[in-house]
Amino acid sequence: ASEAEEHDVVVIGGGPGGYVAAIKAAQEGLKTACVEKRGTLGGTCLNVGCIPSKSLLNNSHIYHQILHDVENRGIDVGDVKLNLTQMMKAKEQSVSGLTKGIEYLFKKNGVDYVKGTGTIAGEHEIEVNPLDGGEPQTLRARNIIIATGSEATPFPGLEIDEKRIVTSTGAIALTEVPEKMVVIGGGIIGLEMGSVWSRLGSEVTVVEYLGAIGGPGMDAEMAKTMQRILQKQGMKFKLNTKVMGGDVEPNNIKVNVESAEGGKSEAIDADVVLVAIGRRPYTANLGLENVGIEVDERGRIVIDQEYRTKIPHIRVIGDVTFGAMLAHKAEEEGIAAVEYIKKGYGHVNYGAIPSVMYTHPEAAWVGQTEQEVKAAGKAYSLGSFPFSANSRAKTNLDTEGMVKFITDKETDRILGIHIIGPNAGEMIAEGVLAMEYGASSEDIGRTSHEWAVLTLSKAHPTLSEAFKEAAMAAFSKPIHA
Ligand code: FAD
Ligand code: NAI
């Protein structure tokens, strides 16, 4: 190994958690290196996750809308054809622009970018096996931040080849539109990627073990509404259904399913099967055993509230440890972990981390679901407002969905906000801010969103008027519904 180099911080993994931690550490004046084995920065999110999936979601939505939703708007188009190769190129362009952007930010902030696989060899030592196959290199670090992320959970008995039996990584790179696609798991990946291929022409069947779609964390009423909307768009759902296995034939895959309550079984034909049953922490070759760092029964690295393992200067953030597997959650933890190193304190408000599902319409939420509030035995009030009564949504002929507030019955403090609607992913930011500041629904309901009364006026017509009216519904009455 080459001579050891001393850094204040070495980050292992260059995803949203790791690259943000590295930039923040360098900004704080710490000598920082980031080890990444992929060959590009940005991790799962930029390379094979958030960014490519959102590119395909956006462009497949435009295609679908041109096919099915422009004539009524007074736009006649000729022959509409899908150019999948170009759609994939557009996706690759977004990915490469953004991953290179992170490399630029590393240079700008003075982060050493080390390309290779990092293995913790000792409490202050990381051995790096370079990507280009050269001599291993040893980095010495006062502090180590592990941000090695997650990988798709495999389905026993269905071997992933990323062509016919795919995870999300194969699903964002198919070279033709499958005639029939079976999606195992009706969580966020299943619904986003299922939407993409359904819009592009596949017959998509989603098989979900539980009685509701949306994965953990989605409000039950919203999950039902979303299912109805996606069914109208052509997706099929088999809920309360177990996948037992599959028979891979030369031109077909038979997916064998059985009712979760036992009994009825059937086989569903597919050209492509998407396995989307969750993701699991990724710690292969990380060398945790060399220093005795523990993982829990689900493979998550065990940490305390300051992101420390039992070796206090080795901290862990993002998908590889506890909590929601979301890019912005990993980023916030990256900043907080560095603040702990530099200043001795840091903070992430886990009660105010939004989730967005980028279907059309989008679903977005923050805080607790109604079923969680109910289970906690808390007295609560509800306020909701449909987009069918919102003037901007009506003008746009895009009226599906609603905004729903859940508030504490006694204090009116907001406990959760759930939105299905056009632009829900942007609108939820207002809810996050409200929850961060401990707002009540009345605080929001009395803030002018559309007309010039009481306070600063916001523009009309806007979709955010529905947000205000749902808050009004929670503490008094909305005007427009
Ligand atoms: P990762 O992004 O997984 O990064 C970890 C990095 O560490 C990887 O690049 C890996 O190569 C590297 N690494 C691992 N081990 C080593 C090692 N020993 N040495 C060197 N490098 C190593 N989240 C959202 O918030 N919004 C979305 O819209 C969204 N869409 C998604 C869509 C899909 C299809 C998928 C799969 C995920 C999506 N996510 C989304 C989740 C999001 O991608 C993750 O939560 C996020 O990437 C986690 O960041 P991370 O830094 O913890 O890990
Ligand atoms: P998920 O946890 O959201 O959903 C998995 C679904 O599969 C659940 O509904 C579960 O009940 C079901 N399931 C599990 N085992 C099954 C089985 N054997 N048969 C049938 N159904 C089964 O996981 P998903 O969709 O794989 O996504 C992984 C993570 O990636 C998510 O937790 C999310 O954090 C992140 N992600 C975030 C996105 C976003 O923020 N827009 C987009 C895509 C992914």
C-alpha cells in the first residue's frame, strides 16, 4: 500500500448523504476525502434512482398526455410516436450533467475525490482498492463517515438479470416497451416505474402483499384514492396477494401468485418482472467486522443520536442506517453529522421529512398518517379540500386529488399533511415549513393565499389555494367547497 495520507474526515460513499457531508466538511475547513467505487458521484439517487426515474416519469407523462389529453384542450396532433432511444438519451443527459456537477462541486470546495472501494482496515484507516486496478492506497482519517447506501432486496427464486427480471436499475433502462409487465410490490418504486411503462404502452399488473398500495407511510385514505386514479390510467392491482415464484420460459415469464389469506392461486404472464419489494442496507466489503461495528437484524448499521457507532469517530448516515430511505433525509444527516464533528451539535427534525411519489398526479406527505394518529389514541380533527373545487386545477383540467390536514383536536397543531394533486411535490414544502415552525391549521388558513385580506396576498389562481382551504377546513370551514 502507498503511504498513508491524513484527513480530518474521510467519507465512504458519494451518494446524496456522502457527497453532501464531504462538501459541508470541506466548507467547514476540514481536510476531506470522499471514496466512491461507482466511477461517478451522486450514488443511487443521481445514477440509478431519483434522477433517471424522474426524467422518465416526466417525459412519459408528456407522451401520455399528448396521446390522451390534448384534443379536449383544442390541440390536434398528427401521428404520435414513441422514440424510446431518445427518451433514454434525455434521461442519460440529465444524469451525466448532474453527476459531473457534483465532481465540479468537489473541486470547487477542495474535496479529494478518491475513486475506488473503501474498506475500513482499522479505527483510523481506510484501505482503498482503486477503480482502475492500481495499488491499494491507505487513507488515514481522524473521523470516518459511512454513507454506503442501499441495494434492492432480491426476491428468492426470481433471479435478477436486469433485462427480463429487473430491479429499478433495469426498469429505467429497458430497450423496448414490454407488452406485459408484472410489478412485485406496490410501494413507491412499483408505482413510479409501473406508471412509466404503463404510460408507454405496457399492460402493468402490480402484485402487493398488503391490502393497500403506497408502501409504508402513506395515509390509508390517500392510498385508496391513488389506487383508484392509477386504475383509471390503466394499471391493474392485485392486493392481499403473495408471489410464490416464477417460471421463466424463453418468451414468457409466469408469475405464480396466491391470495395472502391462503387458497386461490393463479399465474400471471409477463415479458418483464419488476422486483420492488424494498431496499436493504449495503455494507459489502466495508470491513465493519475489522473494527467490530454492529448491524441490526435488518442489516442497518447501529448508531446513536449523534450518528456515532460504538467507535465514536466513525459515524453513519443515509440509507445504510435507520430511518426513511430518502435522498433529502441522507443529505440532512450528512450536514448534521459534520456539524457534530465540527461543533459538537447538529439537528435533523425527523418529524418534518417530506415524501413525494412522482406519479401523475403526485402524492406528497409530511408528518403522521391518520391511521398512526388514531393508533396513538390522540383526539384529532380533519380538514380536506378537493382540487375539483380549485380554480387553477379546473382551468388546467387537472382536478384529481385533494389536500388533507390532520390536526390535534385540542391545540390545532398540525400532525400531518397529505396531498394528491398536480404539483403536490412542490406544495408539500409549505407543509414542511409549517410543521417545522409548529404551526396550527389556523395559522395557515388565515394566511392569504389568494385574495388581499389580512396579510400579504399571493397570486390567484394557484394550486396552493387548495392548501390554504384544507387548513381552513381543519379549524373552521373552507370557502370554495
Ligand atoms: P446511495 O445513494 O446509495 O450512495 C451510496 C454510494 O456509496 C454508492 O454510490 C455506492 O457505490 C457507494 N459505496 C458503497 N460501498 C462503498 C465502498 N465500500 N467504497 C466506496 N463506495 C461505496 N429518494 C428521494 O428522496 N426522492 C426520489 O425521488 C427517489 N427516487 C428513487 C428512485 C429509485 C429507482 C431508487 C432506487 C431510489 C430512489 N430514492 C429517492 C432513494 C434515494 O436514491 C436514496 O435514499 C439515496 O440515494 C440514499 O443516499 P445515500 O447517500 O445514503 O446512499
Ligand atoms: P417500499 O418499501 O416503498 O415498498 C415495497 C412494497 O412491497 C410494500 O408495499 C410491501 O408491502 C411490498 N412487498 C414486500 N414484499 C412483498 C412480496 N413478497 N410480495 C408482494 N409485495 C411485497 O419499497 P420500494 O418501492 O422498493 O422502494 C424502496 C425505497 O426507495 C423506498 O422505501 C423509498 O424510500 C425509496 N424511493 C423513494 C422514491 C421517492 O421518494 N419518490 C422513489 C423510489 C424509491
